[in-house]
Amino acid sequence: MNEFDYIAWIRQQTALSPGVLIGPGDDCAVLAGTGQPTLVTTDMLLEGSHFRLAETTPERIGRKAMAVNISDIAAMGGTPTFAFVAVGLPRGGAGQIAMELYRGMRDVADRFGVVIAGGDTNSWTGGLAVSVTLLGTPGSHGPILRSGARPGDWLFVTGPLGGSIVGKHFDFMPRVAEARQLQDHAAIHAMIDISDGLAGDVGHLCAESGCGVELFADWIPISDVARSLADERSSLEHALHDGEDFELAFAVSPEDGRRLLALQPIVDVSLCHIGVFLAEPGMFLVGENSRKEIMPCGFIHAF
């Protein structure tokens, strides 16, 4: 079993209550409220899986813990509001770690107007563990789900991909403002933030939308870092499968897609058309003289 098998099993076991508009399986849950719905997301970072405390600082870890949750709110087209933080601190120097961790969380929270409203703190004999639960409000068009892509829609991404392990996975800036601006210029049918790799996360869009997809190899933007990595994988493979880029991947109609390409309405962001959704299942990588099926795989936590 891996994390996605487990999520699928949970969905089979769990009946939604009337107050839960969208449950497990998207970037955020959506809860009914007295006014507009509330977005809710949670992410946990674990030492040994997401970071090594000996190789970075608690401040950067705290920043990332908050930013990955803010990125989930961005993926739904929303605005983050309130955060609740639970921390498991390793015994021995825990006080200093806790203060630096908080400074990192506050740094990125303050940038996005997020209030840290509560949480819980414990110490134990294991490594550092940080869990953030974040609330948010949807954009003017309501929550943008993973399930709205249609055959013929164009697939876009908001920036270059691959090589995040070199440092971007700690220092990225969530695309909250960009997601809001996109809604001013196009009807976003489906959206996700790229946390597990382009192929894996676009695979989630396809699975939830009941579509396949063609990815155009020459149109996928590749980061300079990915091009410079000297290992057994090509720069394109890094762009397809590296996790934690935290760019947005989204689906729009061809008409909106052409307008976005022509206008490029977001300052300092080059919107890239990288594929098209299909009625047939599967993920296909299209080159100059080739079309081959690839697996929608990225980083997966295995149990």
C-alpha cells in the first residue's frame, strides 16, 4: 500500500456529511458555512522524509511547512486565512528549534496575511515533526477542483520544472496571487499544485476528471537547475518526475488558452501550454516524431 492507495481506501470507507462539500482526494476539503464555503488543508513534514535537520535550519523547515499548505489553498484558487500548527520536537535543544521554526512559519504566513491561531506542541525521542492545518476562502468563482478538466482542454503550467531538491523545495513562493489573477482572465476548469512531480500530479487531474492527456515534450519548461544536474536522468525526466516544484498545473478551454498565451497577464510569470486533455485514458508524451505512453508517476510515500 502507498499513500494514494490509502487515500482511495479512505474515500471508499467514508460517507460525506451534509456539511462536507468536497472530501478527501482534492488539494483541500471544502466545508459548508453560514456564508461562503471554507477551504481546509493539512500537511505534515517529517524529519528523514521531507528534510534532514542536520542539513538545513529549523527556520527553513518552518517556512516550508507553512508554504506547502498555502500552496494547496492556491491550487483551489483561494486565499489562506488561519493556521493551526502541531509540532513534535526532538528532546535536546528543543527550545531553540521551536523558536526558529516559528520564525520561519511567521515569515511566510505574514507575507500572505495568514494568522497562526493555535495548535499543539510536544517533545519526544524521535525526530522533528511539523503539521500545519490551514483554512482559506474560495475565489470569486468558487473552489477550483481537480475534477473539472474536459477533453480538448489545454494544460498549462506557471513556471519551469525539475531540480527542486537543490533548494527550491524550501524556498519556493506559493502561487496564491497568480491563481487569483488567472481567474480574472480565464475560466479555470481544474487545477493542482505540483508537489509530487508533473506527471504524477497531472495524473491526479486525469483520474479525477476521467480524462487522458498528451504532454508535448518540447513545450515543457525545464529549470536551469534541472538542466545542470549530472546524473542518469535527462533534464526532461527531472521536469516530469521531480517533486516539490509547487508550480500550478491547470486546465482551460482552447479559447481561454490562446488568450492567456497572447496576453501573458501575470507579471514575472511565463504561462506555458504543455498539453491537451483527451477523451481516451492514459498519459502520452509527444515528441517531434514519437508518441509514447508514460506512467503518471512522481514521488509516493510507500508504507
